Amino acid sequence: MKPVTLCLAIVTCLCNRFKDNLNACCDIISTAARKGADMVIFPEMTLTGYGTDHRFSKQVPPMDSQVIQTFARLSDQLNLAILIGLAETINERIYGSHLVFIPHTPYGKYQKLHIAPNEQGIFTPGTRIPVFAHGGVKFGIQLCYDAHFPELSTAMALQGADLIVLPHASPRGNQQDKFTSWMRHLPARAFDNGVFVAAVNQTGDNGAGLEFPGLSVVIGPDGKLISRSLPKNNHLHVVTLDPKQLAHVRSHRMRYFLPHRRKDLFPIIG
């Protein structure tokens, strides 16, 4: 792994205001590039906003090729990876998708695997566990509720992930409540697998009856908090990951657990 600078975009994602969200995100991407980011990470369902009722589901668009072209062009021009979310309709089914744009590379996609109880009946789960690479770092993506299933992080780590990115659209609680909740399980995902973890939530009123506590955190492969941001408004949280932290954990025979995992007992994920 090489040093990589993340820009976690804590932003308001207006429900069913796709064009407004798109324009705001393009501005943020340009700002992130000026701040020296290698990767800009947006929350879950950034472009469409987030909803769990049938009024929301009737307004979810199919993928627009012009949107793909817009972000691919920005990624190429600014030489940074863009991770951005939306709800999308595919064959009359709705998926929570996170798109991955890496310079001069065909775009990739992660589709949310674990559908929360309040989302069931609206969203369809994905079926793949991809890992991506940019700027000397390999990373996986999980969306919100996915983070509560430890084997998913292990599956990504076994594919070589150095970093797990966790975009959220989580409206419950205030900032401190959400931070406390995240610090119960996200450090474990980092510590058990010897990976960095970076999480970011939407913020503010989405215009459809949901209020989001804005925050982001970055956790080291030792399970310790590197940085957090709990802003009152939209904010870009910029953090550089130090590969020496990863090497320190992975070179320690008692602190890097993954190589000693019993593959014969857990064959499903490698």
C-alpha cells in the first residue's frame, strides 16, 4: 500500500432531486481535488437521496449513461477515484448501488448485500463482493447495514483489501449517538482483519421527512480511531492513510490474525 488521501464528503442528499445532487457533487469533487485527495467518498444514495417507502421507489431512475460519462470524465481529468451512491432500477428491481470511478478505467459498482428490515420490500440485495484498486491501495465497499456482518469484511480482506469504505444513509439518533454506535462495531472490523475503515454518513434534512446526523470516521488497522468529524453542516473530511500503520500491524505475528484463520472450517469465504 502507498499513502492515500481520502476526502469523506459529509453532505445533504436531497430525495428525488437528482440534478441538484449531481451538480453539488461535481463541485465537491473539484474541491476535493484541490485539497489533494486521491479518493472522494460520498454517502450511500448520494444522487437519489434515501427513502424506504413506495413513493420513493416509484421515482428511482435507471442508470443514465450521461451521468456515467460525467463522473468518468471528472475522474480522468482530476486523477482521483470517485465513490458515489444512488438507488437504481434494473429490470424493475431497485438496488442500493455505489459506483466506483477510477481514472482511465471502466467504472465499477458495489450493490448493497444486506437489506435492513425497514428496506425490505423496496430494495433487492446484490450478489457480488468486489474489491477495487487505486493509487496503490485495494479497497472494498459496504453500505450501512452491511457493516453489521463481520464475515463480509473478512471476505474483502481475504481478497487483499487494505481499506474498507462504509458509506451510510442512517437517519437515526444524533451525531454523538451515531458516533457511539459506530465505535462499537467499526473498530472490530478494522482490528480483526488488519485493514483501515472509513465511514461517512449523509447530513441534514433530505426533504422527505428524514434527518441525518452528519459524521465521518477513519479507523486504523489496529482498531484505534485516527480521525473523526461531526460537523454542523456539509463538510469535507480529509485524511491521509499512512501505510506504515498497516505494515506495523501486518508484520506483528500476534496482531495480524487473518493469516492464521482456519480455512478448513470456513470454506465459504476462502
